Amino acid sequence: LPRCAEPVVVVACAGDSITAGGHGAGHDYPALLQDLLGDGYEVHNFGRSGTTVGDGDGFKPWRDSGGYDDMMETRFDVGIVSLGTNDAKEQHWEQPHCGGAAACGRLAADLGCH
């Protein structure tokens, strides 16, 4: 009898350039995570450089970057959201509250993350 394929756990990583890979490091953390987890896992990188959680003036929401749509088209078992680094840039310090925490909560809920 042929053996059935072992189930694969799909991990989806959402985020900014730290997720996407950049800054000359030559690698991204989802690729490193794939190496650490090994067989039985499939790690996808939905990182988009420069993106934010906030959506006020001067922000670049990850939700609008294409990463959100790509991730929603993927069936995943585990979702990792790593955003907020670009929201903390000095250029945003004087802006009124942009709802970052609430936006992050809505994003996680929309992605089905618990």
C-alpha cells in the first residue's frame, strides 16, 4: 500500500522588512525558521518592507501592501505577525494616536490568529 504523505504545518509570517529580509543581511527570519523547523513545516514569507500597522498620514499599512491579500489566499495553521517597527519612527511621534494597537488586533482577528 502506498504511504500517505505526512501532514504539513503551514506557517505564515506577516510583517515589515524584518520579516521580508533586507538591510543587507542576506536572509530573512522566515527562511531561518524553515531551517529550524525542518520537514513537516512549510513557512511562507508575507513581509513587505516599510509597512506599518497604523494607517494615518505618512503610514504605509501592511494590509494595503499586497501581503495581506497574499496571506489570505494561503491556508495556514500558524500565523506570525511582526509589525510596529516602522510605526515607532520619529516622524510619527507628534501625530495623534493612529489606532495602532486596535488596528493590530483587528488585523490578527481578520487573519484568524488566536
